[in-house]
Amino acid sequence: MASGRGPTRELQCCKNLPWRRLEVKLPDFAVDNAAPGAESRWWRRLGRSFVSADSYGLVLLLVVVTYVVSVSVTETRAASIVLTVQLATVWLTLRTSQARRVTRLIAGIVLCLAAAVAVVSFFAHKPGGQLGWIFTVCCLLYLIAPFSIVRHLILRREIDTETLLGAVAAYLLIGMFFAFAYRAAGEFGSVPFFGSAGPGTLSQDLFFSFVTMTTVGYGNLVPAANPGQTFAVLEAVTGQLFLVVAVGKIISSMRRRERPGS
């Protein structure tokens, strides 16, 4: 009987040995290296983010599409086409960022009004202040979207590729907001927005907005009066603070997580 219990006792002791814990403490990079074809590879996750309706990758792609459409379509009814693309972008942004019910309600009302304006403007366009109101609606849409993304990123506990894509999308949405603010100010203003360079076009406003936000400052386009000058200063400060504080913090956090043993 004593000899029969010996191996059993040794087996029970082995169950408590610390080497059994190694199974749950393997780092993520070791798992990826052990399985090169695993679905958790970063480039596959990045690729899926641009086709998933619940990822900021698709939002970022729609922002780029909006920019391309804005600078490519130069017809009189271009504002209505751009506004239609914006409706899809903002709706997807609010869905992905899990915006609050009140925010979704307010944004839904604005989206419905924007859709009505886009339809009316497309079929019955008349020169004048109508374009100013369309670009004002565009500003409201692009003002709601970045705040919703930033709120969602703050509430997220995990810092990963999705967080970085969301921050970049919010950064670009801020630039689009100021671009349409310049366009609206030019439509309502009594003097040409860029002074001797003329009132400007939507393509020039987008160019000036992102040049200002990145503080490149080529100097070929300069607002002639307020509120354009005030908007330009506000955009330069906002863009630099967001880029340094938000995006920089996310990238540094991701690098710390990727280091073994950090």
C-alpha cells in the first residue's frame, strides 16, 4: 500500500510546480512568431479595419474619399455631392465611436436637415447665400464627429492600432471642419476671403486648412480679414496640440506595449 501511494504523491506534488504557469504567461510576440499564419498578425488586423463597419479604418477611408471628391468635383452642384459623402462619413463615425443617445439624436436631426438641403440644392441650385448654408451644415457635421471619436478613445481601456486609427481620423476631421468653415466664411463675407487671390474654391480652402494645421505656411494663400484670420490661428494651435498630445501619447504607449517585459 505504501509503495502504491508513492507515485501518487509525487504526481500530486508535480501539479503544484511553478512550471505549469508558463502556459498563460507567454508574451503575445512569442505566440505570433510561433504561428506566422495566425489571424492576430498586425497587418491582417490593419487590413480588416479598413473594411469593417465597426472600425475607424473605414472612417479614415471615407474621410480621404471626401477630400478627393471635394477637390475633384468642380461643378456648381459639387457642394451637394460632397455633403452626401459627409452624411455617410459622420453617420459611420457616430456608429463606430458609440456616441451617446443624445448625441445621436442631435446628429440625426442635423443629418436629416443636411440630406434635405443636399437634395434641394442638387435639383434646384441657385447662386447666392445657399452655398453658405450648405457649408455651414458641413461645419456642424465635422464638429460633432471629432468630439465623438475623442470621447470614445478616452473611454477605451486598450491602446492598440484601432486607437491610433481613431486619433488620425479625428485629426483629419478637424482639418475638414476648418476647411468648410473657411468656405462658409467666404460665402457670407463681404470681401474676398483670400483678398487679392480671390474668394477661393473648396479645393483651395482644403489646401489652406491642412497647410495651416500642420503649420507649413507656404504663404500663397492668406485670409484677408476676420473671421478667417481668427480661424487660421485657432486651427494652427488646435492641430499642433492634438498632434503632440493625443497622437504622440498613443504612439509612445503602443511602443511600450510592444517591448518584451514592459
